[in-house]
Amino acid sequence: MRHRRELAETFGALTATWQSAELLAALEQAGIPSGPINTYPEVFADPQVRERGIVFEAEHVQAGKVRFCASPIRFTGLEPRGPMAPPVLGQHTEEVLAGELGLSGEEIARLRADKVV
């Protein structure tokens, strides 16, 4: 981590001169495991992503309807959870503190006053 910035600058300058497909081919030829970093449009257009059926739309509290990719990991006998947009900061605080941890309204108010939650 000490030299992360210098390494990023060095490798950024080197890789900027390559087209993605050429760089991936050169890395494969050299036996270096690698893969592309796709843009969002590339992710949603990927045949594997479409075939696995992991693209879904969900309502986000701030952004409205947004497309996401569900986890591609599937376990035999377990149904994946329905599509949910990621929560915004604090969206489920009350549910977790009161419902799952059993804190009272007073305890939650005290935590909020102390800026703990």
C-alpha cells in the first residue's frame, strides 16, 4: 500500500497505450490471469449475464427505477432473494435496531442523540 499511488500512475500510463482486447491477449499469452473491467452497458449486454437471468429492475428510494445485476451465485435448493435496490444510508436503521436487536424507541433516540447511528 505504501507505493500504491506510484504503481497506479506507472501502470495507468503503460496500459493507456493499449486497446483492451490487445492487452488482455498479451496478458493471456504471458500466462497472467486477467479479465476486462466492463462498463455498465457492457455488463448488461454480456451474453453470460443475459443467459443467467441476473439483470433486474428495482425501485430505488432516490434514483427511481434502476437496473442491477443480482448475484450470479446459486445454491441448489435455495431460491435467490427477490430483487431489491441497495439501501441508502440509514434506510433500515429503525428495522434493525428495533426489530432485530430489540432496542426501545428511547434507546434508539439516545443513540441518535449521541450520533452513534
